[in-house]
Amino acid sequence: MGMLSQNARKVGIVERAVVWVLVMLIQALAFSVLIIGIGHGQQPVGLSDVVVGCFAVLYVFLISGYIFTTGLVYLFMTQRDKWLAPLSVEALFLIHFEILNRFIVRDGVATPNDRTLTRLVGTCIALVTAGAGVWILKQRTKSSTP
């Protein structure tokens, strides 16, 4: 019995890790599109711009610590507090965006108007993607229980 519960816990951690990676990749794609939309205006945008933007966003997530802290949220999330994960990820986005603006990038990452737009849309992106991740985990939990 102990071995079964240990294996079930490992599968749960693996599933949470996979969902967390997917959430991070979708967030990077969404933020890349947001940044390109803010910066390019009417200029044509190609797939290479979006791919480069995704890597740039993932790099910013890495240097600001956002990847690490959201990974901890998904790692320590229990069945009872799954509903807290989207709110935690949203709060972490705002915290790390401010860290980026105040301590990592000297004059901030954009103009004040663009920062406001990024905060607003960014919190929505973080909330929706993390909520989708929790929903996926709930569906997996429902389908795996007899």
C-alpha cells in the first residue's frame, strides 16, 4: 500500500510539472504576442518574431525568478488548495514585474502607459493560464480516481 501511494504521489508531481511547463510556455507565447503588439504597431510580424519573443520572455521570466516561484506553487499545491494556484501565480506575476521594473531594468521595461497595459493584460494572462492548468489537473484527478 505504501508503494502505491508513493507511486501515485510521483505521478502527481510529474503531472503538475508537465502542466506547469505548459502554462509557462503558453504565458511566454501570450506575452510575446502582447509585446510585439505594443512595439510593432502596424509593421508586419512573422513567426520568427514570435519565436524570438517567446525565448526573450522566458529569459525574463528566468532572471526575474518568476519561473522558480511559479514552479514552487505547482510543486507544493495540494488537492485542497488548487483554487489558490491561479491567484498565487497572478500575484507572483505582479511582484516579479515590479522586481523587473525597479531592480533589474534601470528605467523600467517600457513607457509608463505600456507598463500599465502590461500589468493589466499580464495579470489576466497569468490568471487564465494558471486557471486552465488547475482545471487540467482537476480533470486528470477525476479521470484517474476509480
